[in-house]
Amino acid sequence: MKIKLQHIIFLTGFLFSLYACEFTPSEIPLNEVKKPSEIPPEILIDLKPEMEILRISGPTWISYSVETGSRELYNIEFKFDNVGIGSLYSVSDRKFKAFINTDTIRKDTGMHELEISTYTSTNSGSIADKTGIEQYWYKISWPVYVNKLAKDNFTLNDPEVFSDGITLSWPEYDYADFARYELSWNRYPYESGEVSISDPRQNSYCDKLYVEGIYCKYTINLLFKGEDFRSDDASFFIAIENPEVKVNSDRSVDIKWVHSKNEAYVQLYYIDVSVPLYGYSEDHEINDLTNTTLRLSRRIGFGGDYKVRLRYIPKGFDRYYSTLETAGGISTFALGDSVPEFQTASVIQGENSLLLNKNGTCFKWNFLTGESSASVTFPSSPNVRIPDITGSPDGNYFGYFENKEFVIRRTSDLSFAGKLDVEAYDGSYFNIADLSISNNGLIATVSNNYLRIFDIGTGSKLLEKYFSNDHYLKEALISPDGKNIAIVANGYQEGTNTLIYSSIDGDQLVEAGRVNGVGNDDGAVVTFSPQADQKFVVSHWKEIHRYVVEVRDSRTFELLHTVEIPSLFVPVVYDFTTDRVISRYQSHPPEKYSYLTDMISGIRKKIVQFTGKEPLVFTEGIVFSGNGRSIVVDNYLLD
Amino acid sequence: MRKIFLPFCIILSLKLSAQFDPDKIKLGIHSGLSFFGQEDLKSINQEFKKQLPFETEIIDDFKPVLFFGGYSQYELLNRFALGPVYEYHYAGSRLGARDYSGIFSFDQYIKSHQIGMKFSYSLISEPQKAFIVEMNTGINITKWKTDTKLEIGEEGFFLQQDKDNFTGKSWNVTPAIRYIYKIINPVSLFGNLAYSFDLAGKYIYEEDKSLDVTKAPHWGGLKVSIGVEF
């Protein structure tokens, strides 16, 4: 039994010792795998945009492509100043896009660094290679220049003119988010165009199609990758050089101009002449571009400014040439000798001078010597609807409104002679329909059917007469001596204007006679002569559009001379020194001539055509026109 | 089965206590080679090998390993004996690769404690020798662990290791034949030839017991052993 017990103990111990037995794995044999080279093989990395220094102004996409051959691409890392860029997008297994958001990276202007790491397999076949632990690591450092303000300074510079065209330029925007420039132009109304520029360093463009005179609007758009853009524009034109105009002694006109600097794109020269009223207009199309001279078809007239306008009609413009808006190319010319321009004028007797006014400045100008006196300037009164200044028949006084009062000055030395309230204003409303001054300082006014006469010397109102409603007073001309007055009134019943000539007897008017058909055309002569001549000239219709000019005695209204004027000619200016009247054709189509009629002999001669609506003064055989020209009429007789 | 087995054991114990003869107790120890197929675990090695990105080699693959055991029997009736039996089995495999860059291994370790009852009947019973048929049955208590290790570079530049543990139970039924030759009283030598059937195995994954373990060790196969009986 003891033996059995010992056996049991031995058996149990044996079995417990077995419990520690366990499988022991064998040693793993070493595989002979060649170590990869320490020097990584070349791979091809393509970064876009292609910039040695990545220039950033705004949120930017970067494209990264890699060719690793048979080696597997494990990973790409982008770090901006050692901070990883999370926005990395796979385009394909070898191409990626990274987004650099300048709004969030908040980098200051200046240089930074973008580090790109590429990890590939070694293809050694080892365990580490196959498990991706053994890798080749390629690191690229890309210098980055950040300037967030670059796109805010994008403007189109002023166009510059060079021999080969118009050069447009703008700040170079060589940054990574650049997409393209789009330069467009609009040459309203005939042409527009656009060029797209994909090179960020091309920051200028030469417009070789521009032709002088054309108004052009250039617009530059800077488009970024994405939807954002910047835009600026500039309006531009080169004025056409004004043509030279030569007015010949026979009144013919020669025009000469220069070639366009870009004549290859000029279709033709277009020349049109704008003329004063009653003048002949004409236009010309010059298709032979070698021809740069033109003689106008018609001779010009006197009394207004002519304008010749040269246009370079560009190729492609197929509308009416006169509708093409162009800059420059305009020259003004007129017939006659140059004299001062004026808006109102009167003859100063005995001084060979004219009292001229232009824009509120009055001065005397001697038409024989060309000398001008000192001037006096007056501010214009509100709402005055009569000429700025009014002169007496002999030119010894002139007057004007200033601060609602009528001021009289002596023409001799432009000195102040007096001022008075001529009841011209009702509040701010100007009532005066007409006003005249006598040589002795009486002022006649017409206002709301009242005739009033004031004495500048005493400042008193000498006469006030209300005319019944069957006549509407339009004009009142007081005689040089202040003893007579010619009133033009519209008769409602007669349906025509009537001149009522009266003598002034105290505060009463004594009618001396009447003339019907007065003042039907603007500028028709109704005027007193200087006092020494004692004449009063009135022109009126004898028949419709057929004038009679009468010279009467200004004291008695006795008819002294009368002449008839051909139909549609209007007597517009009278020379008391030679007793001649000039009649202007005032209908359409215009006539080539005017008439000069001697009131004494009744002889009528054709003279140069009078045109325009400029004020005219006729004395000593010379006609002065407000456009600053004068002619001696005898030099312009046509017969 | 339970309803029959329990009354049988009670009756048997009563009988033994009443007729106990210490000379009828036999003790034995034995050791031998087991030829368990472990096909499931081998297939795991194959699948693992396929999934790995590098070439590997199956170095050990559950080759036959020595097992040890012991038993005691009591001759309850003439030529019929029974008693408890214990066997300890273990095996394993290794899948691995090694080169200049590092080493990889996937090891499986299995071990089982088989505890059961041994029923034997002597067909030939002579003073010097005997020929016995046996039926062993009992439970297999198994531990199975895997160890996956990847080590790259010197000094563990990169080291990754995963260990997984499983435990399981199954029933075994092992018919056997045994030849005994008495050398010197009371010591006999014997040789044993057996075949195990592994039944109704149930395994769990220790880290996640809800996991359904579809492949597991199987302790079925031929066993050849020799031993000493006292």
C-alpha cells in the first residue's frame, strides 16, 4: 500500500510538471533581401502654378502631381511655415490639390515657406517596405511671397499714345490665384472687342485699331481662379487735329488736314460744314486717303461762324457718318476782318467808335485804330429779357440793369450818370418788354401795356400811359431829342403790328402817324438816326414777306424816302452815314446773296450773303458782326 | 445521459467501498505522440499568409508533439477496470518572415488538459502479458492563444504586437487498444494505440466573449504512446 501511495505522489508530481510544457516555435530563417540605396531615386514632381516663388494675394489652389514610377506613393504633406495644411484634395492617385486660405492663415506681407513632403515605397521587397514603414522621403521647400493687398491696387493706368497704337497698362498681378486678364474696349456705337491674356506678366496691351477722335472706353478685368474678380476702366480719346482753314479773297474756303496716325484702319475722311442760320451746309466723303485738302463747294457768307468738322471714319463704321461722335477736328472760320466779338453794340457818333458789350463788360473800340478803352463790368440782374445794355441813338449814354435798378453811364468816359427805379420788377418778375434811351437821358419803357418815360437827370417819372386792351405794347423807341416816341403795338383786331408815332407833350402823347406791318421778322429795321440826321427808319410789310423801308422825318413823321425790298428779304441793318440798308434773305433754301439798297437813289445791289443771327452794326459803310468780324460792304458787291 | 450516468456512479461507488481491494489498483504513466490534424488552425495560417503584403513561411505547423498522461484504475470486475485518466496535449505553429529590415511572426499556441474516465477490458489476461481494449471519455479544457509581432529596425524602431486568447471546452471519446508486458512485479510496460474523437467543442474569445469563434482547435486524431504501469 505504501508503494502505491508513493506511486500516486510521484504520478501527481509528474503530471503537474507537465503543466509547464508549451510549444516552442522554431527560429525564423533570414531571407536575403537587398537593402535599398540610401540615395532615393529620382521622381518627377510637377507643381502648379509654375512659379519659382509662389506669390499669393488671396486664397489659392496649388496643384501637385508626382510620377514615382513603380514606387507606390504613400503620402503627401503640405506645411505652411511648419503648420500643416489640412485642405488637401486628391484629384487622382498621382495628383493632388492643396488650398491655401489666406483668410485663415493670416500671414503678413513678406516671405514665407511652403514645405511639401512626398513619401514613396522603396520597392526593396523587405518587410518594412511591404508594410510601408520603410519609405523614401522627398522634401521640397517652396518660397512663398504673401501680399494680400496686391489685388486691391489693381487699376487701369491712363492710356498712353505711342507710334504703334494706344498702350493700355495695369499693375502686374503675378500671383498664384491669377486666372487671366480680360481687356475689353467699346468704341460706341460701332465696335467693341476683348482680348484675354493668360500671362500674368503681360501687363500691357497695344490697341492698334484705335483711330483718333473715337471715344473709347477700356475696361480691364482681373479674373482670379474661382469667381472673384477686380475691374477698372478708363475713358479715352485722342482729339483729331483741327484742320487748317483758309478763307480766300473770293470767299472760297480751302481746308487742309493731316493724316490719321493709324490710317490703315481709316475708311474715309468725312468733312461736314455747319453754317450759321440761312447759310449753306455741305458735307464731303473723301475716300482717297492720300488727299488731305478740300475746297468747299460754296463760297461763304458774312455774319456768322462756320464750323468745319473733320472725322476719321474708321473701318467697320457703316452708319451715317454724321452720327459718329468724335473728339476734336473742328475749326471755326468766318468771313471778314477780325474785330472784337460783342453781344450788343451801338455807334458812338463823332468818335469812329463802337460801344461793345460782351458778357457784361462794356468798352469802347475805335474801328479805325483798333484801340479799346478801359472797360466797365456790371453784374447781370435776374431775369432780364432785353439786351444787356441799351445805348442812346448817338451813343452818348448807355444803360443796364443792376440790382433791379437801371444804371446810366456816359459813354465818353464810362462814368456813372445816375440810376433809378424804372418799375421793371414785380417782385422778382421782370416786367419790361422794351426799353430805350434818348440822347438827353430820358428812358422809355414798355411794361404790361404801360408806356412810361423817366428822366435820369431828375429821377422822376415824366409820363405814364396805359394802352387799352385792344393793343398790346411790344416796343418803345424814344427819339434822340426825347420829343417823340415810336411805339410798336400788336393790334388784336388788325392782326398785325402797328407802329404808332407820337410826339411827347408833357404827360400826353400826340399821335403823328401810324405804319402797319412792323416787326413781323426778327431784326427788321426800326430805328432812329443820330440826332443830327433827324431821321426815323421803319421797315414794314407791304405785302406778306415783302418789305418796304421808309425813311421819315423824326420830328414830323413825314415820309422822306421809301424803297421796296424783294420778297423774302428782310432789311436788317441801316447805315445812316451812307443811307443804305442791307436786306438778308431769311427763308429756305438759302439764297446766295443779300441786297444793299441806297435809300436816296433807290439803287439795289447784290452783295455777299448775310447769314446768322449775330447782332449787326452798319456805319461808315462797314458792317460789324457780333461774331467778331467786319466787312466793307462795297468790297463785297456781287454785280 | 445524465439520468443514467449518475445512478451508475452511485452504485459503482457503493460497490467499490464494499469490496475495495488495494491490490486491484493500477497506476500508470505514459507518453507518446499525438497526430491531431488541427486543420482549422492550419487554415488560419494559410489565410494569414495570403493576406500579408510580404512573403512569409510556415515554419511550424502543428507537427506531432509528445503528450503525457497518467491514470489509475481499479479492477472492479474480473478483467474489467475503470478509473480516472488525465492527458496533457500541446502544439503550435509559427508563420514568419525575417530580413534585414525586421521580423514578423504569427504564432499559435494550444494546450489541452484532457480529464476523463478510462474503461478497460482485458481480452487476453496472462501472468506476463495482457491485451486490453479501452474506452476513454472525458472533457478537453483548452487554451489557445495567438501572438502576432512585427518588429522593424534596430532597437525596436517599430514594434507592433497583438496577443489574442481563447478558451474552450469539448468532449472526447477515445477508443484504444493496449498491450501490457510485465517486467518485474509490479512494474509492467505497455504500448497504447488510440484514436480520439473531439465532440461538441465550444470556444470563446477572452477579449470579446460575444464573438462567434468559427475556427478552433480540434483534438481528434491518432495517439500512440508507451507507458509504465504499477
